[in-house]
Amino acid sequence: MRELRWKGQHAPEDGDWVVAELAWEGAAHLVEVLGADDRPEWDDAAVASQFRLRVSFPSAAEAEAQAFREPAARELAGREDRRADLVVTIDPEDARDHDDAIAVNLLAGGRFEVGIHIADVSWYVRPGSALDDEARARGTSCYLPGGVVPMLPEHLSADLCSLRDGVDRLTLSVFVTLDEHGTLHEFRFAACVIRSRASLSYEQVQRALDGKAPLTGELQPAVERLMGLARALRARRFAVGALAIESLEVKAVVDEHGHTLAMVRRPHLESHELVEEFMLLANRCVGEAASVRKSGVLWRVHEPPVVRKLAELDEILRVLALPRLGHPNDPHKALQALLAVPLDPAKKRIVHRLVLRSLTRARYLERDLGHFGLSTYEYLHFTSPIRRYPDLHDHRRVREWVTRAKDAAWDPHENSLLAVECSAREQDATDAEREGTKVKGLRLLQGRLGDRASGSISGLVPRGLFVELDDPPVDGFVAVADQLDDRFELDAAGVRLVGRRTRRRFTLGDPVVVTIARVDVPARECDLALDDGESRRGRRSQRRQGWR
């Protein structure tokens, strides 16, 4: 019998699944506690283990982080002092890491200077350090329902690097000069010290813009001025072919014990666009400078969709009697026109989802192939160095330009490997976040077995159909072949199931009413039963014939 040792937030209990490390002799150490199937507080740990997320920091990295203190005279020396500017952060209500802040000043001649201030993570995380090695291994922060698995230790990510209001913070900043039409006249980079005046939420800013709850003092006119410039920037982006794809994010709201309180669709607000436009602009400014300097940055590339994918999209739109693709020789115009067609919310959601599926996946690359979705070249990621390693990598190049230091030697092959690593870590985190949200959705449905629910068909396979419930927004599967006395075939476009005998049809996007029949959280499965007269008659007929 060996002693088991564990250091962690939750102690394991009888029945919990664990991962242990056994030495040749002495105590065994618990590496991970995955918890029991019926303990929601362990859901995040199970997802983190499934995707091999690094949930603890090496002692060397933690020690390096803890050695840093609040910025003092040494850290501020040589920096541009922008603490007198009206700087604000705008983030989700539950945000703990504030990467970016913005400020606007009126210049002579009716122009505006906008300061886009980004946390100077490169000041703290130096190449070759234990912090840098661990940040690269993680690649990105991962946001699970119960909390974040950060790229950097909390002392940096939630404190010294986070642009919290009321304290001095170090930034690498992009200063842009704009006119009221959103024309960019010039830009420059600087290492700065700022002091944010307010930490605002998207919801708070939206209420202020709508006139429902104006902000106090100078904040209201500043936010209105920023919004006006952001609208102009957005109009200019769309004028050159950028795509506006809406994708509603589903968030799981949980309590301190991991129990799911609600599943909510985060609305897309115009206040999101305010921040988005200035972050996109800063990324493009850094990209333009990097292209001129031939720096060893990581580019964010999004290659055009292949012709076959667009042809498949057009065929699906035809079968569903939705607006078709035009402009056969110009994918940008074709997709822009399609996305601009006014549709009811259900059809609009289908069209945007189909367009998203037809596009290639954005990735990091050591060379610039352009960004199709943004309709631009010279684009990279710079504005989120607390949570993305490519942004930190690109920050180091900007630091060299600002300090007029000699560009660090860079190896194209090494940059290529780094791009592949970062793209893979990004996909792992995205998959883990979706899985974490799915688990919490299933937890909520566990208490609703037998309930009726409305939803819409989100996907089809020969065996049946996937349904996205309206409330809560969770996916489940209906095995129509098992429920109805018929054999179903999937059409060539993959968007319609047709019964051979009854000619019963199920089409992508159709509304349906279902009953929650079975939920299996460990297997990540939710079975739904059609709840209509025909399906009930089919089940009674099956029982009479002894099929069950």
C-alpha cells in the first residue's frame, strides 16, 4: 500500500478518476484528478486533461513571474508618459486580463489621434526565459466555463500586465491619426506608461451609446467620438471587400461548484465593433511596418475558399431556396452580397453558418499570404499578448523598432515551426472551449429529461438529424431511422433527409419540437425524440409489431 500525495484545489474522493505518477519506491503523486462523472466541479479538469492543457506552471516560471513588482522609476525610464490621457478599457463583464485600452484626442484641423495601448508583455517575458518557454508551450489561454487556463501566471496575466484602472501600466502603443471619414493619415509606435481611468464593459458602453445610461464626465463624449471613428473605419473595410459574418457565441454560466445556472447566447453589440475596429487597425499598422522592415513576424493568414467549396455552398443555397451566390469571378463580392441580403433571423443564421463552413481556417504562417475575410494583406496579431503567443512574438519586433535596437536574428525555418505550433495550440484551445461549453449544456439538460423543447435542425447525416435547441442552446441528436417506420436517405447536397415510404422530409434549418430522451455527460451525448403526432404513431406501431 502506497501513500498518495496531491496538491490541488479540490481533494479527490472515493470514486474519482485520477492519474497518478508512480516512482520506483516511496509515495505516489497524483498528477491529475479527473473527478467523478456526477461532480460538475471536475468538468473543467476533465476537459483540460482530454485536450492535454497545461494547467500548472513550472516552479521556475512561477518564480520569474513573482519576482516582478509594480512599475517604478526604472521601468518608466524612457517611456512616453500618457497617464494624463483619458484611457479606458472595454471588455466583457467577467474579464480579468485587460490586454488593450484606447484613448482619443482632438487635433488641429479636425483630425483625431487615437492611442491604441497594448500591454507590454514583452517587457516581462524575455526570450529564452522559463516564462517564455512555458508561454510558447501553451500557445494561448483557454477559457473554460469555470475559469481560464492562462498562457501566463496569474501574477502577470491578471495583475502586472493587465491594464487595470487606477494603476500605472506599461504598454507598447500604436498612435494613429484619423479624420472623421476613417482615413488613416499616419501612425507611429511608442513604449508608454498609462493609467486607465475606467474599466468599462461592452454592455455598459452599449447602454451609453443607446442613451439609456450615459457615462459620467468626459467618458460619454470620448466613447461617442470613438464609436463615430469606428463606424467610419468599418465602412471603409467593407468597401474594399471585408466580410461581416455573424456567429453567436454560447456561454455557460456556472456557480462556484460548477453547476450550470444558464446557457446564454452572447449578443453581438455595436460596442464590440468599437473595440474590434481599433484592434484590427493596430494589427494592420504593425503588419505594414513589418512588411517594410522584412521582420520575422508571424502573419495571420486566411486563404481564399477553394472553388469546389463555393460551388457546394451555391448548390446548398439552391436546394434550400435561399439567395444564391453571384459574381462568379469575385468571391469577395459574391459572399459580401449574400451576407447583405435581408433575411429573417432563422434564415440569416443558416446563411452565415453555411458561409463560415465554406471558408478555409485562418492560421499563422511565417510568410504573408493575405487575409481573405478581412480583404487585406500585411495583417498579423499584435493586440492580445497576454493570451496569445503570436502577439507576444510580434511585440518583440515592435520593441526593436521602438528602441532602435538591431533586429534579432530570426530563422525562417524556426518561424515556420513556431507558426505550426501556435496554430495547433489555438485549435486545441478552441476545441476545449467548445467541449467545456457542451459539457455544461448537457449538465443542464440532465434535469430536464422528458421535457419538450423547440429547436431547429443544424445538421443531417443518414442516421438522423442534429437539433440545436432554442432554450437552452444545446445540440442533440434525433435518430429518425429508429423512431419512424421508414428508411431515410440524405440528398446529394447533404441538407435534406427524405423518407422512402412516407416521403417525410427533414431539411436544414427546419423548426422541430422534440423531447429530451437521454443525456450521457461522460459520452458527451444527448438523444432527442421527435415530438409530433406522426412520430408518436410510429412508436406505437413499432411496439405493436414487437420491434422493441
